[in-house]
Amino acid sequence: MLIVHRAERTDVLADVLAGVLSAPTAPADPFAPEIVSVPARGVERWLQQHLARRLGTGSTSDGICANIDFPSPADLADRIVAAVHSGSSFTLTGTGRVDDPWRPGRLVWPVLRVLDASVDDDAFRVIARHVGAHTTGRDGRSGPGGAQALADAEYRQGRRYATARQIADLFTRYATARPAMLAAWAAGPTAGGTDLDGTGEPVAKGMIWQPGFFRAVRAEIGVPHPVEYLDQVCARLREDPQAGDLPARLSVFGPTRISESLRRVLAAAAEHHDVHLYLAHPSPVLWERGPSSLRTAGAPRLLTPPVPRGQWKRCVPRHPLLASLARDVGELQERLAGLADRDLHHATADGPRESLLHTLQAGLREDRPHPGSAADDGTVEVHSCHGPQRQVEVLRDRLLHLFSADPTLQPRDVLIMCPDVETFSPLIRGAFGQSGLGHPAFSLRVRMADRGVRQVNPVLEVIAHVVALAAGRVTASEVLDLASAEPVRVRFGFADSDLDTIREWLGRSGIRWGLGVRERQRFSMGAFAQGTFAAGLDRIALGAVADETDGQWLGAALPLDAVESTAIDLFGRFAEFVNRLDHVLSQMDSSATPARWATILADGVRALTAAVPGEDWTTTAALRTIGRVLDDAPAEHGALAATSCELRLADVRDLMSGLLVSRAGRSNFRTGELTVCSMVPMRSVPHRVIILLGIDADTFPRATRIDGDDVCGTRPLVGERHPRDEDRQAFLDAIWAATETLHVYFTGADPITGRAIPPAVVVSELVDTLDTLTGADGPAAGAGVVRRHTLHAFDSRNFTDAAVRGIAGPFSHDTSLLDGARALRSAHGEHAVAVPARCVFAEPTHEPVATGARDIDLADLIAFHNSPIEAFFRQRLQIWIPQEEQAHADELDITLGGLDEWGVGDRLLRRMLDGASLLDCQAAELRRGTLPPRMFGSRQLRTISDAVTDVHDAVVPLRRHATGDGGHRTADVLVPLADGRRIHGTIADVFGENIVTATFSKLRPKQRLAAWIGLLALAATPTVGSGSAAPSVTSAVVVGRRRSRTGGVALSRFGVPDDPVPILEELVAVRDLGLRKILPVTADLAAEFVESGRRSGGLVGLSAARRSFGHEYGESWNRFVRMAFGGDVSATVDFDDLLIDRIGDRDDIDWGAVGLEPDPDLGDDAGAVFCALARKLWIPLLNHEVDA
């Protein structure tokens, strides 16, 4: 007898199931197990707990649920078929197909053997082309065309296993969805020589290879596919009550889709066994309008043939949500038509109709909405947020409000379902369960139910990473990521500081990719070893015993500078890690049998990983998983058994990637913690609060993509899988699973641009329905149930009473963010808004120190006048605005970047000025590993060397002429000032009575200004007779490259003024002011303004400075300028922002004391502080500059 039990909610069905299980079967056997098939592990866990409170002997709440087997629907069908076909007893445990070669895990291997053996068969030419069989270069010749073809063949041949896996999955899918089609394929083509697709039509031309390939696999395995004897099994079930020794009662709980093979098996078993189907159907009214599931009394149980989806005449629901979301259960009802002996509806107790949620559910039950019948009471809420992170932040605060509003609500009463768990899981882990932190949500423990192997077993993730490394270039960043994995860190003792040191070594030693020559040879670069780990480790090892500045090297390795003796142990551990990794990767170069690959991967586990203390099971589980997967490749079946089924590296990579997908375990559900899972495992399990997180248009429902090789996908039948309809059904099930509260979260605005993003279709349909129920119309539609949240959690609205609808007090619980909101409000008035940082710094700060209390470092004085804006942050505020962190470069550049080119030139120039020959300097650079490979590096090194030689040849005569008998000195500077402070520092490059400085940089205002201030300081330092050892000085010369595309040398010479002390006093006064408020000037802009103005007038100079500011490399890109005048390092700043400050604007600043005066020639900008400062800094410099 086949009995259909229907209810809107699964808790009602679970109570019915408990009642059925309480009744003994005839004949009664106390040891006979009950069979309850469930669609997901989460449902199994919940059902066990629910039944444990209903079943018992002395009472109905013994808390024990035992002797019940919970197979999946597919497993149930397989076990019944196997038991009846073999004549054995239906087993309680196991799948019944452990040794079945048609089992999905084993089917891939005979498919792979057939794939290898049939590449010469014209019938399978499409497969041979797909896997790159027999592909050569054009006309078999080498050359660009042939090389490209061979590279394409290599890529295609790397998808052998993936192709075999896809074909095996297709055959498995056909066996459950269209068993008759697969059985007909096994029997051979029809009399007309064609194979049919299960709908009565010939197989499409692009898939015509599949029937023949299936027959080839059937011949290779040598064992009939279960679909071939499915009809005989069903016949025996109908005729023989003892067939398969099945239990007297079978239950299938909560399916929304029943495969064709299961439908046939259950229909046949129902002739002599009680088969109970427990269906969660949203509307009894809609069910009654659809096809009847009852068969005619006394008539045989007939299986109606499946109907193509395009021809199905669906009973269209009246409720718009049912019309959109309930297609899956509608198709299920169609497949059950005429099969049931009894059809029982079990009513769900009505909740209070004044609740919006229960009104929504009542409308679904009755298949009609109830317009204007409910108020927005918070039982259904839709939250629009700015991106995933903000969704989690809003969810966290909203949950806390729910818990505080209802003390009886516990974390176990809340279920969070998310279609994109991989994206949201790290955000959720960061927002909850962080012991020791201040936010109240950190005390909530969260259970991530859909955890993949990469989260559960990091050892297996490491081996998958190693396999991926072997298939690639083995880049420095990839190896560093591997070294950062916890099992590797434990094995080699890498601490956080160790990894930082290793990261620094990788960058400074020039390691890019490849452990050694072996990886380079795969890319025809075996002759270039620079940039490999082998070359880099040699540099680090030499750096421990030698210094780079000594100009010595060993072989092709130049010592790495600054390798501390305390890091030698770390180097040894890192070198051991690299050597072991190299050994493991070397074994993966060639094809091997699955057994050999199992050994290689197991060796990798032992060589590279160690379990975290207390988690030794991870290593054991990883080894067991590797052995199980690769031992699933027996060769004892079929004609090709003697043929070795070898796997390439790419095949193993695809195999390992399949192990890392998320899988839900039954132990991860219903643990008493806040549970987070995908939409499937707990889709219909009732909870007091249901949270749907991340219901975004780009992820839910899934886009419908037809597999071009799937026969079922080209002409689908009613009842077959359709991902988009499955997602819609899951959304409907979630609505019914909520007993008190339903919340939906989605991204409604772009977190960067603020652009509105339309919600997912299912969310829009839900909002439209809720608007109908609440009577909202026009502009108010959606405004009630949709809560639109702020971009930032620290927005003051989150701390304002009733700012979020339904929350009487402040929405946020974060006290640290409250402090920030208060600070913004107090600084900027009632409504906190983003303001440029210059508004904060416009007010002069207090004096940094009392006059005379702190001497001035000459280097600080020079740095300030090069960029007063940057100096305010660094010298006054003692903060540093970091540049955007650049990831380690893994590519071998064919040309050096600007900074890298400068670094090479600077090193060459410094060593040549110290007396080294150009050849020795070039040899050292070639061994450094930073130059591009081969001719690219040689050509660029030659160009840099020419420029270095020009500067060197220009500066050496100047130094030689200036030295005379005085020699080369480093002079101390100590200049007493009128207020009691002193300028102190040292100046290198003093030759006789001249300062002669050389730089590989292009000669810019910064170098000129540094030479000028250094000359002033040294000239103002008292002579030996006054107690100072400073020599007299007459000039300063700075030599660099010319700022032009033609190259050449630029030289700037400065003479000593008659009295340098007053000029220094003014420079110090400007610095004192610049440490109280930001001064809007930089050396480059000031020089451009003054020099152009002296030639053509002040207005022309101002235009020149404006152009310089907006140049591709101008100060408008300076992060300190942007922070000071735009409020953010990414803000856009105009040159006019620097002209806002005017002399005389403030009475508390004595502009005259620093010598700043307006320039009437500048018109409206005559009083700009920028212009006065530029003149103050640069006119004295230009007056004493010669030979510029």
C-alpha cells in the first residue's frame, strides 16, 4: 500500500511519522529496523531528535531514537534493487553497492580506460578531440603554429580525468532520471539503427556518441547496469512478497522530487509493503486542484510515462508566490498521479492571523493572498545592505535584538541559511564566537554546518595545494602560502615572525618562480636560473657568512645583505621545507598508476605536514581519504584490465579538487549553537527564527545553464532536476519553516559606489506579496518591510533611537563604534558627515615643544622643506600613511620598473664611486637576480651602465679637483640659533672646501634643496677656533641625470651666502609654523612656481605649478596631500585647494615673523600662503645657484 501524507510543515509530518512508527508491523519483529529515507543529513539529525521526543515505551519522551536507518532516496532505491536482484536480504547498513562497478566513485575508472582505448574510433572523434588525442603541430612541423597546437594538446590532455568524471556523472544521472533510456542503450540501437533519448526522439546529433560509449563501458565492465534488470526487479517485487526480504514498512520523508528509478521501485514495493510518503506541500487547496494521486479502486497501479516539460499543462496557482516558487512540488504531484492508495492531509495548527508571517502562510495554504489583512509587525523583515560584510553586521545586531526581546529564544531556535556559504562563512566567523572581545554577539557560538574538507582537514588542503603547485610554475607567493598553512607551520616550526622574515627574504633575494631548473625547463627557460628558489637560497646562505658590500660572490650567487646570525636556524628549516617540497614535486612529473599516486601523495603528507597537537586524526583521515579515492581504481574488470590506467598530474589535480567541496555532516546540525548552512540541508526544518542571508540576484536562484552533453538537459521531462526551480522551492520551504520570524538579507546597494542593486527575483516577489498583505501601495510600497541600512556600522543613525523600523532603541550594540559616532557628531554637528581632513588640521595645534627645549635634526629640517605636508604627519603627528601594499611579484619582468631601474643605477654608482670597476659592478647585478632574463636584462643593464658612467665621469673630476690636500670627509654640523636651539647633524661627501654629491636620480628640486640647506648648515657651523671641528666650505655641487628624454648629466652648484644664519633662522621659523598647521606647499611645486615666474611672471608660474600638480606623477597623487586636503588617500584634490589659505586670515598667526608677504602681481591669489612660502624657500636658493 502506498500512502501519501501531506502537511504544510515538516514538524506535523514528523509527528505523523512518529505515530506510524509506534504501530507495530505485521508480522511483528522487535529487531526489524525501520527504514526512513531523508533528503539531507540536516533533516536526518532534526528528525532523530524530534522522534526521540515522541517514541518510547513507558512514555513518549524517553529521548531515544534507535534502530532506524536513514538512507538517502537514491541509496534506498539502490539497496532495494541490489537485494532483489541478488536474492539477498535487504541490509541495514551500507549502500548495498560497495563492490558495484557502476557505483559513481568506481565508474570513472572504466570510463577512463575506455576513453584511452577509443581515441582512434571515428565514432568517438568528438571525445578524442576534446582530450587532445593525436594532436600535433600544423603539418607535423615545428614552428609557431605547431608549438601552439602542441600547447593546446597538452592542455586538452590534462582533462582526461575531468572528462571521464563528467561522463560517469552523466551516466549516473541518466540511471536515476531515465533508466529506460539507459537500458535501451545497453540493448543496442533500434531496428532503424538509432538510439532514443527517453522521450521517443533520436538522440541529438551532438550527443550521438553517448549510447555507443555507454555500450563500450558496459562491455569493459562486463557486468549489467542495474537499469538493465530494473524491470525484472520491479516485477519480482509485485509478484513475490518475500523478494529481497524487505522490511514490512518503508518511509520516505520530505522529498520535493522523486527520481524515475525510485518512483518505479516504490510503486512496485507498495504491492506487498506499506510505503509511506511524507510530503511537505504548501497548499492543500492547490493539491486538490491538481491531478489526483489516488489510483482507481481495484485497478492496477499504472506508471504514467513522463511528460516533456514544454508539454506539461500545469495547474497554475492563484497565489503569486506559489505560481513562482512551487513548480517543483507541482511536478512531484504530477509524477505521483494515480499511484497512491491513500492520500492524507494533516492540518497545520493556525497561528494568530494578526501576525504578518502567519497571514502570509495562511494565504499560501489557501492559495490566495489576503490584501490589507495584516500590519508590518516585524515577523517578516527584508534587510537591504551594502555588500556581504554589512549584511553580517546587520544580522548580528538584529539577532541580538531578537534575543533581548524574547528571553526564551535560544541560539538553537535560529537557523541561518545562505546560498553562498563559502563567501559568508569567514565573515560570520569573524562576527560571532570571538571569546574575550567586547561585542555581545561574540558570546554567541556559531556552527558552520556546510564545512568543506579544506576547513575540516587542513592536511588534505595542503596536499591539494601541493598538487596544484606541481601543475603550475611554483611561484614565490604560492610557496609562501603553503608554508603559512597550519600543518606545514607545525612541521617546520614556522612562527608568524618567521614567515615575515621569509617573506622579506623572498623579495630581497629576487625569488620569483620555480624551485629550480626543472620548473623552468617546462617553459623553455632552463638556462636562466636567476629568480628560482635554488638561486635565492644560495644568496641567503651566502649572506649568513659574507656581506654584499664586499663585492664578493660564489659561482652565480651574490650574498644577500643583512642576513642576521640569529636567522641561520630559520634558514635551515626553510631550506629543508623547500628541499622536501622539491622532492615531492619531482615525483609528480610523469604519469603513474593510481596506486603509485596514492604513495606519492601519502609521502607528501608525511614529508610536509604535522598535525596540530590534539588533532592527530587529521593526518590519519587525510591518508585514509587519499587511499580510499585512489584505491577505487581496480583493474580486475573487463577486457582492458591488463591496460594500466595511468593518471597525469592534471588528472590528480582535478581528482583532489573534487575532495575539497563542501559537505554537510550530520554531526554539524542541531548542536544547540547558532547553525549556518546552505539552502538544502535544513530547508524545511521548522525553527522559530529563519534567517535567509545573501539572497542576492547574482547567486540566487542559480542561473540555468544547460550542459551541452546532457541528454536530459536538452529536452527535460517533468520531475527531472532543474536548479533554478530547486532554489525557488527551497525559498518557499524556508518561508514555511519559520514559525515566528522570517528575515531576508540581500545586497541592495554597491558598497563602493552606492549604486542601487536590484534584489533577487524571489525577494522582489516576496516584497510585492507583503506589500499586498499590508496594503502598501505607490511610493510606500516596500518601504515598510524593507529596512535599508547605512553604508557604515559607525553611522550615527545606528545609535539613534528608532532609526531602524521595528527597533525602539539604537540598532547597533557595538560600543567601540559608538565612540566613533560620538566623535564624528561632536566634531561636525548634529549630523556626522564625511569632511576633508584639512578641515580638522586647519586649526593651529598647540606648540609641539617649548622654545629652546628641542634641538633640530638637519635631516628633519631638509625633509620638512622638501614636503611640509608629509612632515606634518610624520614629524608633528608621528604617523605614517602606508602605501598600498604591493604583493610579491611572481613574474619575471622583461623590463625593469622605474624604482627597480633606479635601484640598479644607484647601486652601480655608489660602488663605482667607492672604487669598484664597472665590470665588477655589472657582474654583481647579474648575480643579484633582479634583472630581466637574457637579452632583456643585458640590454637594460647596458643602458643603465651608460647613464651611471656619465654621472660618475662628471662627478669624479669635481671631487678630485675639490679635494686637494683636504681629502674626503664627513663633517659634523652644529649651528646655534638665537632662541637657544641648535641644528645638528652630519654631512657626507665633503671634499676639501666643497660638498660634492652624486645621485643616479634625475636632478629635481628635492636634491637641489637638500644640497642648499646642507651648505647653509655647514657654512653656519662655527670654525675650529670656536670649538667645532667643521671645515670651512665654499660651495655645494649636486650631480645627477638630466630631466629630459635625451639623457645626459645635470649639475647644480651653490655658493655660500654672506651670512647663512638668518636664512637658516627663517627656515626653522617656517618649520615651527608648519608643525602647528599644514602648510600647502611642496619642493617640486614651489620650484615650478618660482622658476617659471622669474622668467615669465607670477601668473605664468602659477599655471606651471598647476600643470605640475595635475601631472601623471604630480603631487595630486601624493597620499599625504590627498589625506590633508581630501580627507582620504583615495580622494581627488585640486590645485586650488592649496590656494585657499591666505596670509592674514588668522590673527593668532604672525605671518610677518616668518617673512611671508603677499605678492600684488598675482591678482586674486596675491595673498595665497602657497605663493609666499614658495618665494620664501626658493628665491634665496636661486640667488645663490650657479651652473644649474
